[in-house]
Amino acid sequence: QVQPVESGGGLVQAGGSLRLSCAASGSIFNVNFRGWFRQAPGKRRELVAAITSDGSTNYADAVKGRFTISRDNAENTVYLQMNSLKPEDTAVYYCKIANTISGYWGQGTQVTVSS
């Protein structure tokens, strides 16, 4: 059973930084998608950033230039470096790791940005 586990969330002041990590327990082969999503209260879950097997990245317009997604294939870990955080970045952040057969979600980590 593959289970991604997020860490690194917390409370930070506006303008600050956080680094989220997502490590997947269990074995998953031919991973072709690693991504970070977020869900704020009363809002739909949205894609924040993604990285594919060839290293291509994609970012939501709201985080471009502030967030950076990266991966460590050997450790089966994906990171999200978040800089210049804003109160509107407050949400639960979820990691997703997928191959062509299945996608696996983490339980989420809370990020709260105070003004």
C-alpha cells in the first residue's frame, strides 16, 4: 500500500517561507506525476504545482515565481518550497503521487499565513 505523507506545514507570517515535503511509503513504479494541491475552507481543491517524470513543471498562476516544486527520485520524495507567502495561501496542502494505474493522496498538512 502506497501512502504519501506530508510534513513541513505550520504557521508563518506573511512574507515568510515554508518547505513542504512528501515522502511515499511503499513501492510505486513508473511514477509519472507528483503534485501539490491545496484546499482552503469553503473552496475546491486546486492544483498548486506539479512535476512529471521528465522534470517538466507546472504552476498555478497564483504561485508562479514564489513556489518551486522539486523531487528526489531516489528517496521517492517531492518538495514544495514556498516563498513570499501570503494570507491567501492559507490552506491544507495535499501531495499526490501517481502512475498510469493509480493516484495516491496524502492526508494533508495545514499551512497558515498570518497578516
